[in-house]
Amino acid sequence: MNLLDTIDQPTLLVDESIVRQNISRMANRAQQNNVAFRPHFKTHQSAVVGEWFRDYGVTKITVSSVEMAEYYAQHGWDDITIAFSLNIRQLPRIHALAQRIKLGALVENVEEVQSLSTLKNCTVDVWVKIDVGNHRTGLDWADTKAVAALCSQIQKIPFLRLKGLLTHSGHTYKAQSHSEVCVLFREGIDRLTWLRGELEKFGIIVLKISVGDTPGCTLCEDWFGADEVRPGNFIFYDAQQYGAGVCRFEDIAAAVACPVVAKHPERSEVILYGGAIHLSKDYQMMGEEKSYGLPCLQEGERWGKPIPGALVKTLSQEHGVVMVPGGEFEKVKVGDLLFIIPAHSCLTVQVLRKYITWDGQKISTLNV
Amino acid sequence: MNLLDTIDQPTLLVDESIVRQNISRMANRAQQNNVAFRPHFKTHQSAVVGEWFRDYGVTKITVSSVEMAEYYAQHGWDDITIAFSLNIRQLPRIHALAQRIKLGALVENVEEVQSLSTLKNCTVDVWVKIDVGNHRTGLDWADTKAVAALCSQIQKIPFLRLKGLLTHSGHTYKAQSHSEVCVLFREGIDRLTWLRGELEKFGIIVLKISVGDTPGCTLCEDWFGADEVRPGNFIFYDAQQYGAGVCRFEDIAAAVACPVVAKHPERSEVILYGGAIHLSKDYQMMGEEKSYGLPCLQEGERWGKPIPGALVKTLSQEHGVVMVPGGEFEKVKVGDLLFIIPAHSCLTVQVLRKYITWDGQKISTLNV
């Protein structure tokens, strides 16, 4: 019995060889640019997949929560940046981590620095979170005074090492073209470089610049000015990244195999066992319509190309309704598997919490 | 130290006394209507909370997956309907369940019945899934011939007990008013009643009618014609149900406590540790804008009323951006907890997978 025949419920499949190509490509580009590569591990969330990165020279990583830092510290990673504004309610856990590993923290306000100043018997690498245009978190890149004040506050505390300026150009995810992504990516590095120059006038020197979003790091070959990059999603990519032209279809490393439970020819709809709790409720626009992923037929023993014109129209808790147009509809049978390339692979990993590779290896994440 | 002081990351809090009121009210209404009460357990997903139902006389339940049926069977439930179109790839697990408990299955096509016909040494209660207007799954209520054909096919198989006609009027969730919900709820029962009458002409008799959606069962007191109801969400309700006028604010039994990590006065935005992996990406409309839940301040040792005009504007993987208008903004401090009433409590339970009650009891679900 082959692997796909054993699948009886929505199951995330990951292609290890594609994952390794994606890691290798990004690691090489970092090396060519002489930029430190600190990949974000929030997409795969797995200790096993983390080990794959070591084969490409990765020794330092980025995570998005204290919980994730604890998980990877338990699995042998000793240089971890928590790329999330420091949560002062978690200070005891941050303290415990800082005593154990080389820990990087992000701050953007005085409360956070005051909180860190109460720690003892540890050192913490501190990055100031800068907003270069995404407008989610961070101090505005043009507000030199505010950034200088925060840097000075950090520098007064002996065991805090002010490392530099960090940003996430999350607005590249909304860019409409390849060139717009590169303009925003470059703009982010340039704004941090300018800010670093301004801060030197306040006596704040030798700051590093850390950037990193998958669209920018994938599409823009020139990383000049950055000291460190932190992309994460590139390991799997997904339908959003493919739809935005960031990756090729053959770069996508993850899909959810979903059993077909019913068909409604009068609406050209296929009903999947595969809903919001398997795919997440993230979506992309396909023309004027939302789609919660990209439906593909099985081809041989893996997923094939996207079904032309098909989309995941609605998701409820367990059901997915897939519109499959005209000539393709008859190819789908009750009891088949349909493969859905997730709209957003990070969230799909989080809802399913585990996945398998083509050789049947079961991969757990921090949530299993 | 009180309970809330111990919370350092996004945490789902459930008010047991409100849950019990909600169960009691629904169980009483079922009794008054002389209708069997088979609550859907997909919202709370917990064996512990399942036990609370027993105090109100509940002995039979509804679930949304084979996995969930297995979980509750392990926890002592022996009369379970899987309210999801039978997935023929899971037939061995369905068989194992049917040999162990009184199992109800839903069918809507010949492939499913053929698949069931291969079982041995068990009996299965079979419900034909009917579409009364939701247009997700099921045979059209007006297509008497198709329903009669499927019923006849079922009746030919000795160990399948044709139980009746089952529908989920999921379109009540989109209704614009109390009266529209009741019109749709009544219409669903009436269409099944009509269909049952038509089927008698084909010699198919004594069919039961099973309905059940939270808006209908909550707002409509008259359940005449139904033999069984299966609401689920009513146990917790949520911001969608509150926003639609289905429940009162004081009927909501669940909220996610999220640490405040930053504030951006220039945008009137509060940044939470609390994102898509804690709340899910479901949302409701608040006027013209999306909101991924309903933000409330802490009041004493619990959540207070919704902050007037506030909304959860965006969610990324771990971050929530909450817009808190004018005079309320200053009440929120970095390090505080903000409570978010989930837009859709079923999905929030699924992403967080565990919760706590006010007395500190930790409640696990099938996914932990």
C-alpha cells in the first residue's frame, strides 16, 4: 500500500527535497551577500525540520514566541532571536532562556526596557524594532529622537547588549508586482541605514541591521546594507506567495491531502473533508473571488498542477467547498484525495500541528 | 496571586456558570417541545465539558468527525451521530466505532451507502442529509425521487437502520434579523416534514426529523415538527452570535485573555500578543469594517463589557492589532490583559486546544 492510500483524513504533506532546495537557495544567497542568515522557524515549527537547516550551515534562528524559543532551546538551538515585541508578562521565562542560551529580544517602548532592567545574572541581545512602512509594530524609522532615547536607555543597562535595528517589511506581502516588492525591500534597508547614520550623531554606534520577509528575500538578489536576514515562509511557500509571483509552483513544498466526500454537479462543487480547522481561514484573491487555497488533482503518487479555474470557495469547521469548473469536474470522484496548496502555509501548519514527508516520516511540531 | 495575574500568554477563559446556564436553557426548551436533545460537541471539544452536559440529562451527542467520535467514545459516550457526510476512506474506523457504540452516520450519495454495505457484525443508524437551503451538502429537499432512491438503497441493507432526514440550516448564520432566523428555521422543519410526507408515497415511513443550528434553536421557541435538535455553538456563543442578536452579551461564556505588548497612540492602536494562531482568522463585520473579535477591558477579576467602538483590526500569526478609540485608549497599559471575545468560538477552541475556568481548572480537548 502506498502512502496516499493510507491517508483517511486531512493530512499535510511536505516534500523534503523541495524544502532542502528552498533552504539551500536562501542560504547561498545570504553567503553571496555576506549577510548572516537567521531563518525564521515559525513556519515549519518543527525540531526535525530545524535539523535539516543545519546541513546548510544554519546555527542561529528566529522564532515568534517565548514558547517557540523554549521548544527550540530544548532541541539544541543556542542562539535564538524572539522576533516579537517583548511581552513583559513573560519576563521570568525570558530570564530563564537568557541564562541558558544567547537570546535576542525586541523592544519598542520604555516599559519593555524597564522590565528587562530587572533581570539578573544574564545578558540579553536587544534589537530595537523599527517600523519602515508596515505600520504594525515598532518605532517610526524617521523618529530619530525616539529611537535614540530608547537606545540610550538600553545602553545604560550593563547586561543588555544593544545589537541594532530590526524591521519586518510585512507590507511586501501586499505588493502588486515583483518590482514593488524590491522597491519596498530596498527602502526598508535604506531607511534603517539612514537611521543608523543619524543615531551616530547621538553617539550610538556600530548598530547592526536585521531585515527579512520572504517576498523581499526571494525576489531581490541585492541585500546590500543588511547585516542579517530572517525569512521564514520560503521553506514551504504557499498559494499566496505563488499567486503573488514570489515563487514558482515547483517551489511549493506543502499541500493538504483532503478526502472527497460528495459532489454537487448542479453547482459544480466538490465537498471535501478539509475545513477551517485543517487549512485555516486565511485566503487569497483569485480574480474577484476569495479562495482558501489552490486545489490540485492527484497525479501519480503526488499532487499535480492546480486545476484550472478551481477554487476553495468556502470553509466551515470541517467542510471545504471546492468549485471545480466544467471538464475537470468529472475527474474528481467521491473517495479520491484532492490536494489543497494552503493559502498561508504558516497557519496551516499551526492548525494541523503535524505533517508527513513522502517517505512516510511523521513530523511533529511544538504543538504536538 | 489571582488567576489573571498568572496569565502570561494568550489564554482562553471559560465561565462554567454561564456554560451551565446555556446548557440548561437549551435542554429545558427541548423538553418543553418534547424533542430529543443531541447537542453538538464540536464547539467545546472537551471530555470534561461533556460531563457537565450529563447534569442536564444529555445522553446522546453529535460530533463532526470520526476522530471526535473516537475521542468521546473513549470518554464513555455510547450514542453518537457523526454529523458529517460519511468519508469512505475512514470506513475501517467507522466500522470499529459501530461495533462499540450506537453510531449515527450521514449519507447523501450512493458511493457512501455502497461503502457502508460492506460492513459486517454491526448496525449503523443512517440519516439522509438534506439541503433545505444552505447549499453546502445534502440532497435537495425538493428532489423527492433522489431521496426516495437513496432511502430505498439503505433499506435494502439489513444492518443499516434508516433513521430519518437530517439538515443543518447553516444559512441562519447569515440571516439579518431575529425574524429571518425563525422563518428559515421553521422553513427547514416544514420542508423536511413535507419531504417525509412525499416519501411515504414511496413506502418509506416513520422517518425522524433532525435539525439544529444555534441561531434557530436559540431564537425560535417553537420546534414543532422536529424530533431531534443538534445545536453546538450555544454553549459558548461568541461575537458573531452576539453581533447578530442571537445571544445577549451575558450569555457569552468564552474570551481570550491577551497580553498588551505595545501601544501606538498616533494610530490609536494597541498591539496584543494574540494573533491568528490564538483567535483564528474568522471575523465579523462591525459596520463597514472587519473585526476578528470583540475587545473588552479587564473589570475586576473578569472581562468587562466591550470597549465602545474598539475592534480587532488585523491579525498576523502572533500579533493582534486592536483599534481602541479616543477616551478608552488611555485605559490600556503595556502589560495589561485585554480580553477578546472570539468572532467564532468553535475555531478559537480548535486553535488554542485548551482552556481554563475561573476556578483555575485546566480543560483539555481532543487535540491536546
